[in-house]
Amino acid sequence: MESKRNKFLTIIFSLLPGAGHMFMGFMKMGISLMAVFFFTIFLSSFFHTGEFLLILPIIWFYAFFHSINIAYCSDEDFSLLKDEYLFSLDKIMKVDKDLFKKRKLFAGILLILFGAYVVWDNIIENLSNVIPQAVYLPIYNILQFAPKMIIGIAIIFIGIRLIVEKKRESDIV
């Protein structure tokens, strides 16, 4: 990477996660941080789960201080830095090469359910003037409640699975 860095402008750009990295020439790193930041906002608004927004300060602080640390490192250290994506397919594939083969059925079912939810939500929303309110309101409430429940159950399931895997690793060692 080039050693020309304007520290003041880096701080200004760092106010938006990823922009400071991109300003210094770390496009992959900057895009990764921006994508995580804005995807979190998207998930929170789409699923009506404000709890996801609790992750934003962590992402913001990490991106802000990481870009400032890069800007203030020595020219020698700066030139050694590599521009890499935070989450790359290569790193995931190194963990388990059959990851996507094993999860195809699960991913397919998840995508079908997600698509069905979006279609059903749009149909119900457009029929709100046609369906009697006594029928519409319970269906609407369930549609607003379902994503939070599904996400909550998924988080619990992932947590249990991580604990079980960690227990298996400790039993082997």
C-alpha cells in the first residue's frame, strides 16, 4: 500500500464504517465493514428486530479505531498490510470443504420459507382493505411476530450447537 495518508481525513472518513479504510486504499476491508454495518441495519428493519441494532456500535467502534490504528502506524508497517475481505469464501472453505454440500438442503428450505413469507406478507398487506378486520388483524400480528420468533429460535439453536461442539472438543482432548 502507499504510505501517503492524511490522518485528519482518515478520521473524518472513519465516521462511516469502512470509508476510512477505503480512503487509505483498503477497498476490500472497507467494503466488508460497510456491508456488515448496512446489512445489520437491513436485517433489523426487515425483520422488525431492534435488537440487531445493538451490534452497530461494536461494528462502528471496531471500524473507526481500526482505520485510525492503520493511519497512525509506521510507514514500514503500513506497507506490510494486506487488503483482504473480512469474510472470504476461501477462509470458510478451509474450515470445511463440504460445508455447502452438507447445508444445501437446509439452505434451500430456508430460502423457500423466506420467499413464501415475503410473498404471503405482500398478499396479506394488499388484501387489508378486502378482508374483514377481525380476520386481518390476527394474521397481520402473526406475520409481524413470526420473524422475531424464528430468529430467536435460530439463535438459541446455534448457541446450543456451539456449546455441544465445544463440549465434544473438550471431551476429546
